[in-house]
Amino acid sequence: MRIYNKYIISLAVASCVINPLLAFFGQNDLVIYLAINLIAYLAITMLYVHLNSKARRALNTVSAVYFAIFLIVVISKVVAILFV
């Protein structure tokens, strides 16, 4: 099995485990789903650093966008807590 296939399968398995667990525990906030899935994506991507340089560059771009979205969510939550 190629490393790309392992990477995609790892992301799919993580998503298939995380989302039902959050639903089982009664989580209704979509921001929590987003944050946990982004953390899982970033952690799994860090584990697969052995991809070729072109794939790694593309994944770094996607990771930067996901991390920016995560920071926007965190900042908006902090601002909501501070100004309530």
C-alpha cells in the first residue's frame, strides 16, 4: 500500500471515529466538530511527512488555511467570552 493511500485511509478513519463519538456524547456545537477535526487533520498530516515535496507543499498550503480557520474560530470565541 502506498503512503498516499495510508494517509487518506488514516484521515477517513479518524473522521469516522471522531464525528460519531462527538454525536454520541451529545455535542451540538459545530465549532467543536470543526476544531477537533482540524486538530486530527493537522496531527495526521504531521505523521506523514515522508510524502514527496510537491505533495508536502500542497498539504502545507491546506494546513495553513485550516489553521487560519481554527485561529479565527478561537479568536471569535475569546472575543465573545471577553465582551459578554
